[in-house]
Amino acid sequence: MTQEFYSAPVAVTGATGAQGGAAARALLAAGRPVRALTRDPLSRAAVELRELGAELVRADFDDHESLLAALDGTGALFAMSTPFGTDFDTEVRQGIALLDAAKAVGSVRHIVFTSAMNADLGTGIPHFDSKWRIEQHLATLGLPWTVLGPGAFMENYANDWTLESLREGYFAIPMPADSPLPLVAAADIGAFAALALSDPARFAGRRIELASQWRTPAQIAAAISAASGREIAAREVPLAVVETYSADLAAMFRYFQEVGLKVDLDALHAESPQVAWHTMERWAAERTWGLVG
């Protein structure tokens, strides 16, 4: 890539969330200019990014003109989509609209899209299948692309639903206590995205699964116990209970239990020593849990 590519802004979607925010911070730390796409440039997370040096631009995935304006002049794109708060068709439509806008502006030379681990294997999980549809469209654009497939987010173990059970002394998850999951921290997704965006020739045309380590629910509970000072035990939530809240999430955990995710951690980590690859224990220790007292 030319020097012009590296001096042009990298457009980052989801910049006020965990993944996009981590990618924006990693890019800024590496000296790359960042254009953060957000629906609310005045949000607290957006203001924090501006203070770090990011350019903030309002963009709406359902507004084609706003996407064109936001992406105009950018050299690369960190793209992501989310099914939560929307639905399968909306996620696919908005994801494709973003990619089409990146193609249309003519300046984008590399797209990194975060999907889900093993989404290309026909999992039958709705929010994995929606990302696979977007991946398939990405491959038709004629632009260099890289797809990242993160495993289970560590950040999910500090969301409001999980914290509610942690305060009662247990880590609730629809998995047996001894069944391992491939875990990854948002910071490591962002760091790998920045790495891929720094070397398109090395990463273009590749789908790369991301995880730092395998951990069972019992080991996750132990890590949170050690970090928080509160005794936490793993507790399996029946899939039938999850089904009453979300058929999508129930399908995901059923797949995790019956088929399982696949990732080659040794090869991944050997190729990307620049990434910190947080262990669950380190990630938990770096958080303030507030579970005691």
C-alpha cells in the first residue's frame, strides 16, 4: 500500500461500543488517523474518542447518503454489525449497505469485518448466519478484505445480566461447568484489527478466528472470584430457560454444547505476538467488580 493509504483516515464503525472502540484506540495508538462513525457524536464514548484524537462523523446505516459522506476520503474500513436491538434481516441489510457505500466512495482500499467464530461453517445460529451473509457479500466487492471471527467475548461476563447473578454469588451461563469456550477480550480484537489494517498484503483474503485461551465456566468463575474478592461458583442455566428469552442465544449455546467452536490458538498467537492476548485471569483482574460489601 502507498503512503497515501496510511495517511488517509480509517473509518471505524461501532466506535462507541466495545469492539469498535477497541479498534479505534488501537489504531490511534499506532498513529493511524481514525474517523469514528456514530449516530450520536455527543455521547460520552464519542467525546472520549475525540479527546484521543479521533474525528467524529455522524452516520446512519439506514441513510445511504450519510454513509457516503462519512466514508468519503477514507482509506480503510473497520466494519462490524450487530443483531441485538434489530433482527436478522436488518443486520444483513445494514451490513451490506455499509459495504456497498465503502465500495462506492472509491477511496477505501481494505476492509476488515468482524464476524463470529466459525460463522462460515453453517452453524444455524441466527446472529452467526447473518454475519456469514455479510461476509459473502464482502467477497463480491472486488476490494481487499479480511474477516475476523472472535470467540466468546470476555466483556459478556461483566454485562448487567451477568453482574446480577455475580452479586448473588454465582456465574450463570448455559454451559456445563467443565465445558471449555474460546475466549477473547475486545481489546485484543481491536489490536488484531489494527494489525491487519497495518499490513493488508499479509492479511487480505483471509478469515481468521480470534481467541486468547480456552476456559470453562468453572475457570471463568474462579478468575472473577480471585479478581473481585467474592466467592463465585459456576451455575448452568438450562437451555429451556434461555429459549424463553432468546431463541437465537439458545441456538448459540446449543451449538457450543453439541458441536463446539474450533480455533488454532498456537498458530494464531505465533503469527500475532504483537497482540497482548489477555487471559481471563488478567482481564478480570483489570476490572473493578464492586461485588463485595
